Amino acid sequence: QVQLVESGGGLVQAGGSLRLSCAASGRTFSNHAMGWFRQAPGKEPDFVAAISWSGGNTYYADSVKGRFTISRDNAKNTVYLQMNSLKFEDTAVYYCAAPWPNRAGTPTSRDQYGYWGQGTQVAVSS
């Protein structure tokens, strides 16, 4: 069983920055890609970013490209999401996710992820 715990959310003004963290346990963290998703009120969760097991490959939604950076520290079993130049429309609950076992590559589709954290709220005031 995989456990994921997010932290770092909060309230920030537009143009500001936040860094989210996700601590993982329960399986060999460094063997797997990781992803971030977000869910705005009344909407389905959307892909935000994903990172390969080594950190060598990263993928981003167009809406966050150039503003958000995903990274990981395999020694600490932690994945991060640095969010800069935040906009009101970035307001959402952000979820860290790990893929189902035996999923190759670095998925960007929500249905490829079987393990989810509890989420952390990010609110951006305009």
C-alpha cells in the first residue's frame, strides 16, 4: 500500500509563490513516476505535472508551463511542486499521485494513477 501526504498549500496573492511537498511511503519511491493533479470546485481533477522515476523527464499541463516546476528527492521519498506567478485560476485542491503498479513511463492521464494523497488547498486571491 502506498501512502502519500501533501503539505504546503495556503492562501497567496496573485503573482506569489508556493511550494507543495508530497511525502511518500509504502513502496520503493525511486522506482516510480509521480504526478500532481488539481481539482477546482465543481470540476473534475486535471493533470498538472508529472516526473519520471529518475527526475530526468518532466511533463506539464499547458496552463502551468513556465510557471510550475516539478522535482523529486528520492533520498527523501518526496516530490515537490514549485508554483510561481500564481493566478486566481490556479485555485484548487492539489493532489499528489502515484501510478498503478507496473505502469511504464511517466503517465499524464488520471486513470493511470492508483494512489492519491488527501490533497492540499491552494487559494490565490486576485
